[in-house]
Amino acid sequence: MEIQRLRLGMYQSNCYIVSEGKKALIVDPGDSGEEISEYLERNGLEPEMILLTHGHVDHVGGVDVLEEKYKCPVYISKADKESIDEGRQIFGHVSAPLKTYPENGELSFAGKKMEVLDTPGHTKGGVCLYFPEEGVLFSGDTLFKHNVGRYDLYGGDGVELLKGIREKLLVLPDDTVVYPGHDMETTIGHEKKYNMFLKEN
């Protein structure tokens, strides 16, 4: 499984193109659907789905362009779909139809199992996407290298954010590679050691 990071838009949000052969999935197409499409075309990739870790504008800006071109399903949590539908401030406008993640929290891509981990706190419906066989986690704006997501915006909750990180993410194997919504990748083991926000008081 190959992972390509594209840093897009004024917020330099990370969009990830995950591919296996010619199949691809897109995680958080935050801006410039045209740029993402150009990358797909240049590499002969056909996206099967678009996965959103949350609904903030800097993570969903490219959805409409990509869905219209490729007609692939777009998944988001129920809570963040509602926030987008309500036009909440800082949530992106999405005209494309949005599907909600399965209740059992499982999807698959190219025969590989993917788990949708509920990690609210940055938004009401924030999720992380975990590929256990690959040891890969897409953490959106929940967990960063040496940092955690902000929780002072609509739907934010610092207690819930830290609870989700500790109970859902820090229990993963230490060598799990974390691909965040901004900045550079890290590992679960590194964050357990060095992330000051996760130290017990």
C-alpha cells in the first residue's frame, strides 16, 4: 500500500492518496480538487472512495470536484454530516452526496481492513482511520506530532479529545505510523513518550 501526501490550500492541510495497484482512496481532500485529480491522472489511479476525518472546510474543499468527476462515495461521520448540512461556521460546504460510516466502524480497501475510530473532541464527529494490517493511522486533526487538535471551535471538547486519544489511539502498537491532518507524520510510540499534552498530571 502506497501513501502520497499532498499539502493543499492556505492552511497546508494534508490530503493523502492511498493506493494499491491502480486502486486509490482519498483521505481529506482539503482544497484544490483539480490538483488532486491531476495527480491521480498522472499516476493512472482510479479512486474508489473519499474518506473524511472531519468536516472542517480545510479538509473537505476538494470533495465536490472529485465526486463529480469520479462518482465515488464520500464518507463522513453522522455528527459532522449534520454540521455540514446545517451550514455551521468553519464547516465546509459540500454539494456532493455524503454517506455516513458504517455502524460497525469497518470498511475495506483493496482487500485490506480499515477501522473507523470515533475520536470526537476537535469536532463532534471526528474520526481516525486505522489500517491494522499496514500499521497505519490517519488521525485528521485529532493527534499531531507533539500536539493534539484544538477544541475551542464549534463542537470541540478537550476532555473528550484526550479521552479518545488515550482510549482509542495510544492502545495501538507503538510502531503504528500516524499521518496527521497537518505537518509531518509520527508514531504512536513517539507520542506516548514525547507529547506533553498526553502526560498524566
